[in-house]
Amino acid sequence: MKILALELSTARGSLAWLNDDVELAGEWPNDRKNSAAFFENLSVAAKKFGPPEIIIVGLGPGSYAGTRIAISAAIGLQVSSGARLIGYPSICAMECDGQEYCVIGDARRKSFFFARICAHELVEGPSLHSEGELKSKLAVLEDDVPIFCSESLPRFERAVIGYPSATILARLAQNPQRSFSLPPLEPIYLREPHVTLPKAASSK
């Protein structure tokens, strides 16, 4: 099965092409204002391997802009290739030696998210917490459970920098029993999207 994986939810972008074994895997600093590196890597994969049969996209949580770029590119490829398009939480594709780990991140507005993953499946979260709540939650975690974050969060001492991997996403796509998201794909929202409504026209 020819699988293309796209991951742009953090500061490290990655792309992988899998056909039984990984044929191509690329990583680069993911500049959210400049997607040139992503499209260069995507062009290389397309020219070398042709159309995929499955496209899997990391859905975050993380950068909405980056995730939307990956989703848009995947939709374009799906239309031209007829590939099956699926999505999966990026945080379930972290590089980790163990089966179980946790991921935390800055959710802005003085809040942080927490998620627990086992065997690349979400078993808890992502849920939102204040700094104090999250510190209390992490304090009772087992000592051997790694805690990852994709940006520096020095206030949480156990957290280490880690990034989702397109290669892991591609391998996960080989298992049809997993709970993949199907089109229309959307980034994982930690809060309800905020919509600004136009002001009502003043009556004369």
C-alpha cells in the first residue's frame, strides 16, 4: 500500500512515503509563515513515487495554520489521485521508546492542554487546565511515563521537547482498525472556534 503522511502541526514539519518500508522521510523547520520547504518535499515525493493510495494528515492539536495547509495539500492530492484521505491526532505519533506517554502544550489564554496516549491511541484528553491544575495532574503521574511538549515549557519540569512524526503516521495508516478521521478533515480544536458576527445594521 502506497501511503503518504503529512505533519505540520508543530515547529518541525515532516513528510513520509511508505510502501511496505519507508522509502522517503523528510523533516524541516516548519515556518508557519512560509510553506516553501513543505511543498519542496512534497514535490520530491510526488515526482519520485507518483500518486499515493492513502494520504494521512496529522490533525494536531497545534498550529491551526500549519495543519490547515497540510489538509489543503492533501485534499488537492486526493482529488488528482483518487487516494483515500484520513486524519489522525498528531500527538498520537510522537517518537517514544515506550507504549505510553503524555503530551502537554500551551493552549493560550493562560491555559494548557493535557493528553495521555497508549499504543498510539488517545486514552485521555486533550483536556484544558490552568497552570496549577496541570502541575497537580503531572505530579501524580507515574515516574516512568514520559511527558512531551512541542515548544519550550520550562514551568513544567518533567516535560521534554518532542515532535510528531510523519513516519509514525504512515505506519499507523497501515492498520485499518484504528479510529481515523474521515473527510471533511479539520484541525483538532481545543476550544470551540470563535466566530465574529457582523454588527447588525443600524435601523434608520
